[in-house]
Amino acid sequence: GESVGLHLPTLSVQEGDNSIINCAYSNSASDYFIWYKQESGKGPQFIIDIRSNMDKRQGQRVTVLLNKTVKHLSLQIAATQPGDSAVYFCAETLPNTGNQFYFGTGTSLTVIP
Amino acid sequence: KAGVTQTPRYLIKTRGQQVTLSCSPISGHRSVSWYQQTPGQGLQFLFEYFSETQRNKGNFPGRFSGRQFSNSRSEMNVSTLELGDSALYLCASSLANGHYGYTFGSGTRLTVV
């Protein structure tokens, strides 16, 4: 039958505001997580990663928070810019599974100038 | 430093045909993973190759296969193409274990008509 498109959550923010993108992951045994940004026509681009033995990690303008109790990840982008407009994915992987990642459905971020 | 290179960028094939896609990893990277991205299913793991051996395999039919050469370049093959195989096929490479430097290419857009 005909496939139905995934319903992508959307988030619109004003330029200069902070953005928070959330992700619920599926497996409590996952030990490594990555946030990716994907622009139209391009492959996913690494933003920031975090291991399960941490609950927070900061990069340039980005912070990832990990709550293992409720299996939740969030990506915070400070001072959001128009160039941040893209689809954002979280990805998880299990121990001893090489580079087999499981991706979330993604969130579409639109930055309003 | 060159990134992950996927060729061709676009392909149009007819149902029943077979297709081969190529991925050249970042120099020094030995792990190559393949993913299928569709609006209906999102990003799904196909398989991973490390040192010419398949290390992991996702839940795809046997029509999807791959291989890796001694220079770490990888190819994936899809036989007996179906309309539902239309997708963006992405590969990602990393140094070895531990996901270090996991980087995606821009993908090959396959359209089956």
C-alpha cells in the first residue's frame, strides 16, 4: 500500500531566541547518543554527542541533556540563527553493536528572521 | 580533508532492475554504514562493514546487499528493484570502534519508476 509520511514535529522560533528540541529514545540499554542536523538535499551533520554516563554536555551554542530515568534527550540551541533551520534527529546506539544507530523521526526547526 | 563521497548523487531505475551505489569513506576510516531514508520510515540502518566484513545488518530483505573493499570503499547493491525502494541512501564512516568521527555523506537519491 501507499506509505504515509512521518508526521514531523515542528518548532518555529524567532531569531535570537533559544530553541529546545526533544527526543524520546527507545532502549534503556543505549549507551551513546548523537544529535544530527539535516538540511534539504544534504546528509545528516553531526552536532554533538553524549555518552550514557553523562547527563549534560556543551558545545558551541549547543547543549545536550540526557535523562536516563525517562529515556529523554534534549538539544538546546542558544541564540538561534536562520542557518539553524533544518531537521534535527537524535540517534542512539547500543553497546557492542558497532555503528548501528537508531534514529528518531526528527523535528523540523524554522527560524523566523 | 575530503568528506564521505557517495556516487552517483541521483539515479533513476526501472522496477525489476538492479542498482549499485558507491561510498568512499574519509581517509583512514575503516567502518562504513549504510542507511535508507524515506518519508514513510525515516532513517533506517541497512548494514555496516568493518575491515571488509559485515559487522551488523538491519531488517531489510536479501535483495539489499553490500561489500567493502580493502581500501575501505563500500558498495551496496539492490536487486529486483521495487517502487518502495525509492529513497535517499546514505553512508557514514568512522575510524573503527567507538563511533569516533561518525560522518555522513550527502547520499544517493534513487528513484524507481
